[in-house]
Amino acid sequence: MAKKPNYGQERRDRDRIKAAKKAEKQNAKAEKTGRTTKDNESTEVKESEAK
């Protein structure tokens, strides 16, 4: 006889994987944005020092 499927567990697994992917994308986006902002700030400081 076949085992009864555990749909709740399967759904939790899918949701966990989906949440992990979403968090990874958000971290990558925040890291990219942070780098851009830091680069702009350092450029502005160098320009003000040059004056």
C-alpha cells in the first residue's frame, strides 16, 4: 500500500525554498545598491577635497 502524501510538509518545503531565494535576491540588490551609494559618496568627497 502506498504512503499517504504529506501535502502540508511539501508546501512548507516549497515556501521555505521560495523565501530563501527571495531573501538572497534582496541581499544581492541591497549589496549592489550599497556599493553604488558608497562609490558616489567617495567620489563626492574627492571632488570637494580637490576644490
